[in-house]
Amino acid sequence: MKARTLIKIFFGIDTADGDGVKLTRIIGSPQLNMLDPFLLLDCFASDQAQDYIGGFPEHPHRGIETVTYLLNGKMRHKDNAGNEGIIEPGGVQWMTAGRGILHSEMPEQEDGLLQGFQLWVNLPRSAKMTAPRYQEYAPDTIAVEHLAGGGSIKVIAGKTDLGTIGPVINDYVFPTYMDISLPAGSSFSQAITQGHNAFIYLLEGEVIIEGDNESQDIITSNDPQTLLAKTLGILSDGEQVKVTATKQGSRFLLIAGKPLNEPVARGGPFVMNTEAEIQQAFVDYQRGLF
């Protein structure tokens, strides 16, 4: 199997969104505008209430899916269709905004650590005006595979090489979304469909992406196959990735999906195929049609 290698590394930019929530934007930044089909990846982590307490008051979306994965803390969501719930530590919400939805995401806490990720996944032209829907999973409903070396794979979407399947169903981009922990010196390998774009975001530690590196398009001051904490590494095309933790334990997200290869037009929380469709989204929102 052709091994995927590390071809680019990104550190993201510090910014704020919603009502002043501090975060690091890695995809959707000037350095990495998108990685088809992924439009945005925000990482937030703070134990200072002033960094997150404002949350994300009611706002619209159209044409995308938003994926919220919490590691610490709780987040309450509500929408204009009457849906409401709490995302707990280790839980995930995969929301298909489709033709339009108004929702809010507010911290369900006044102190303590709030940590997690929001990923935006593009919808194909054929599904941009589909009815909104949710896939929401509590921590104990998400499968965890334990590795022989002592590590673990939490499978949100996709299927491991040993057959563990994540609960999220998505027939648009057929995503892989895994949260992997490795003890020092141990390795992990996973097949990834050839042609799918893939990346690793390293939460903790340091890892080496193993494989024969033939690309000259490397952005790193370290060993070209070493990924450090709080960085995102884009993987080359191939059929498999192999990751080894170095002298310390590591934890990382492995995310992949089928590129849509369609035109992308953005307008704040709306992502369509043409500027005319973006303008129509604003008109529909202002007319109360979401």
C-alpha cells in the first residue's frame, strides 16, 4: 500500500469568533483557505471564562455541515426548529445546515476548562438545499478501539483497519474522523481511501509520519516527517498512513474526506457554489425564510 507522507505543516492564527470566543483557526485562515471538502477548523481551549463565556449566539448557516467535538466542558445548542441539547465532554454533533438554519452554541458552564473543535464540511451542489438535520452522539455511544500497544482510537466517522465503525453517516464526502492516543514509542496505521484529502491535527506530544517522502513541497523547520503539538499536517495522497509517537505519548485527530471539486463561494456563514447563490442566501435570511 502506498504510504501517505507529511507534505505541509500549518500552525493556524489566533482569532476570535461568536461573542468574543478566543480560538485558533487553522483551516479557513489566510495560510490554509480550505482543504476540499473541509472549509474551516477552529480549535478552542481555555480555562479562563472571559475567553469563552460569550459563546456563539444565534446565527445562520446554509450549504455546509458543522461538526462540534468537545474534549472538555459542555455546550448547549438551540435552533429555530425547536431542537435543543447539550454536547458533553467526548460528545459530537454533526449538523447538516442544508437550505438554512438558525442556531446558537453557548457554554453550559461559568468556569473551568472548555476545549474542543469545530470543523466545517462542504456540501455538494446537489445537497446544499437539503432539509437541516442533526447527528448527535453522547460519549458512551462512540466506539473506542483499544490498540495492542496500549493506545486507543475513538471512531467518530469511518472504519478502522480492524473493523470498528464510527456512528456518523455521511454519503457526501465519506469522512474519516478519529481521535487517536498513542503511548511513547508505539505506532498506529490506518488505511485511507486513495484520492481523499487527509490531515492530522496533533493535540499533544510529537509524532513521526512514516513513509518514503518524495515531495519537495515541505513547510517545516524540523525533520520533514515530524509533527509537533498544536500543528496541522497535510498528508500526501496514498492508501495508508502510519504514525509513531516519539519519546512522549501523543494524541491527534485524523480527518479525511472525498473532495467535491466544485466551485466555492463564501459569504460569512453561507457557503454555496456561486456569488448569486450567496446573495440569495442573505435575502432569504433577511426575509425570515430559514
